[in-house]
Amino acid sequence: MRVGIGYDIHRFAERRRLVLGGVLIEGEQGLAGHSDADVVLHAVIDALLGAAGRADIGTHFPDSDEQYHNAPSTELLERVLEMVRDDGYEPGNVDVTIIAEAPRLAPYVPEMRAHIANTMGVLQGHVSIKATTNEGIGAIGRGEGIAAMAVALLRTLGE
């Protein structure tokens, strides 16, 4: 088994859609980024890449490459899962913590879990998503953006 940790943070940006965990959060200000700026999936991607010993998201999907401009992070996750499987691993589980003062994310967690589980090809029970605030401390606490942390477990294929 192999374990990886991922982290991502993006500031809010006008005229952007908010996508978290592959789910569109209607009516909320989006995040700045080269792709769709889905901090949840970016943290999951980095955790998977880290567990596989494959560097980070920016190495594989650089913001200098126009093919990733506004790219859906679900597609990036699918490509990373192909890499991981090509290396002889399969995802076991993933645990994500979203850090945001707003919006309230609890109503979206079940849909995020289902989306990530479906994309990863694991049971929904193998995807944990929690949301917390930063208690008003720092940039996140001032409502300037959203961050996410993830831990992922990879198993050798066939175990």
C-alpha cells in the first residue's frame, strides 16, 4: 500500500463557476485558476500522484499549457487514475477536508462523494469529505478563497 497527501487553495474570482468535488455549486462565486479551479479534485489528484510517486498536478497539467485552460478537473482526475493504474496501483480510499468560510457545503457533500467514488471506481463509503471553517483566521478565514486537503491510499492492483 502507498499513501499520498494533497493540498490546494484558490482565491475567489468574479464571473467564474464554483465547482467542488466535481459538483457545480449554483449561485456562488467561483475560484480563480487555469482549469475549473476545483480545489477538492486538485487535492485528491495531488494525493494520488504523491502516493504513486509521480510529482504533482502542476507537473502533469501545467498552467502554461492552453489545453488545460478551463479544463474540467474530473477529466484530469481520470487521466491521473489511468497513470496510477498503469503503474500497477488502484485507489483504495480518499479522505478530503474542505476549508471555507462560505458557502455552506454540507448539502453538497453526498453528491461530491458520489461523483468522486464513481470517477475513481470505488465504493462511496471509500470517499470521505468533511467541510470546516478557518474560524475567521487568515485569508481563508477572511473569505478570500477555499482550500482543500486530501489523503489517498493506493493498493497494488488485484489485492
